[in-house]
Amino acid sequence: MARILDANVVFSGQEPKFSIELSKTQLILALNWYSQNRTSKDAEKYVTDYFKRKLKKDIGAIAKDCTSTFSYICRIVYNGGTLGIKDQIWFDNEVKQVEDKLNVKKVKVVEEKPTNVISIQDRIREKSQECIGELEGQLDDYVASDYKIDASPYGIMHTMNIKSVHVNRIVETFRKRRIEFDAVLNTDDKELKEGYGNFSKPQLKKVVAWCDQVILDCQKVMGSAAENRKPRKRKVKSPEELVVKVKVLDKFDELKLVSVSTTEIVGAMQLWVYNVKTRKLGCYHAEDAGGLSVKGTSLINFNESKSVHKKLRKPEVSLPEVMKAGKVLLRNYMDGIRAVESALTGRLNADTILLRSLK
């Protein structure tokens, strides 16, 4: 299968152009190039030009509401790229939504008087986008310095007076960026790895960690806003205080199992548990970068759809595998167990062994 560009060309500043049907990997590589080399203003111009030159329609300010992904795909299609069937269906639906908004806007222009007042939502969006641009600039500086400068996303947000109403858009942007780099870190796709060939594995991990820091700092901004609304500052509990009521089984001699400390639950991204009474192996996945936590005797902040457990036929075989496996093997370990899957509830008891805590 032909590649769009090799890694050297992708990062040389040249805009990719196509005359073929793009595979999923090729489309991701192209979108990554635009994300790293173009701004939100460029994205607005691309979607505006596509509708004006291809469809003979002027969408005006509607271009600001279009996602960067849709805008960049407009550019790719305009430059000769052909989408796969699924991507083309998605693209056609997005085009129709823009056209529907344009029709509604034309009706409103007839009914309403022109106004120069900027809405609150527009102000929030502009402020959020301005902060996103500053944060992306800090990431570029961080990468350019070989990850040696002290990058502080919270410092930028504090200086720009970012409030809780702005952080949702910021979190959404950098959550997508984190998923993008984490996918490269864990993929076996050679083409995708080549596209990010200027990043080593430790460097990819540092970028992922930086994106996590942005998300955590956004949560800090939201927490500060909540504290400012309250007359009394709420005390932050230590891990020891949070788990004081948690009851688990310290050890299970029959299978030579020993629980990790209950304090290891707080902040964990994964927690592997085993119920000696029901013989069920379970894995809790954290809902976000803040990790798992505890309220009373139960776990909180876990993803209810991903956190499941299954009954083991031969725990003496499976449990040692879980204890020794690395993160990559553990990612799909539960899928390999042939048993009925059921959702975990978050409740811990005296029959539960805490097998592993992964940060």
C-alpha cells in the first residue's frame, strides 16, 4: 500500500496532497500534519474555501463552529484526496449539517435586526481557543528544548485568568491529543510509527504525561472555582485518610496471594482484584487522569463500562500470569478469559485481594 509521505517529508513543512483513496492510517497521518503545522485560523479558511469554491456557498461565521478535523478534511478533499466509504459518509453528513445551519441563519437574517454584540458563548470559545493556542506553543517549546524546560500549563491558565467555564474545551482538545500520542506509543502499525519517527518512545511518554498535566491543571482550575464559591476551604484528605474504612483480605495462603497496600488504590489507573470466595478476577479502569479514589468502603471515579470481572476456572494458573504480565499484555488479558463478563460495582470486602495497582 502506498504511503502519503515518508516521515522526513511529513515534518519538512510541505502540505500533503493526494490523488488516491486514503486509508485510515493515511488519513490520520495527514490530519496530524495539519494539527502540528496549521492554526485554527487556517482551519476556518480551509472550510470556508471548500464551501465557496466547491459548493458555491458562503458560510461566513459558521466556519468558526466547525471542528478542526472536518476543516482539515475539507482541505484534503479539495486537494484531490478521496475518502473511504465510511469516512465519506461521515464527511457528507458534516457538510449537510453546515448547510442546514446556513439555511437557518438565512431565515434569521430576514427576521432579526443586525447586531454587533458578541455573545457570551462566543467570548468563552475565543478565550478557550486563545489559551489552547498558548498551551500548544508551550508544548512546541517543550519538545524543541529536548524536554528540559519547566513546562507549566497551570501557569499559562493562571496568567490568562482562565475560569471553569473555559476548561471543557481545553480538556477536550488535549484529551484528543493524548489519545493520539498514546495510540502511536502502543500501536504495531509501522506506517503510523514512521509518521512519528522523530519521537522516541520515552519522548512520546513525556508528551502523553504533559497532556495529562494539562487535564489535571484544568481540574485544578475547576477546583479553585468551586473553592471560591464556598465560605470554607475543604480539607484535602491524604491516601491514608481516604482508605481508613476499606476492608480487604491481607493474604490468601492457598494461592500464596498478598494484597498490595490499600493506599495504592488512590491515583491508580488500573486496579486488579480477586475475590477468593467467588473466584472472580476483576480489573478497575480509572475514569480520567485523576485516577481511582475511595469513598467510605467503595471505589469511585472508575469507568463503569470498562471495569469488569470474570470467574476463573484455574486461578492457580491465571493469577500468576496477571502478577507477571506487563501493561501491554494486561490490556487484553480479560478478553482472553472464556467466562461470562459482568460489571464491577466498586464495593470491596474481606474476601477481596488487591493483586496489582498500576499508576
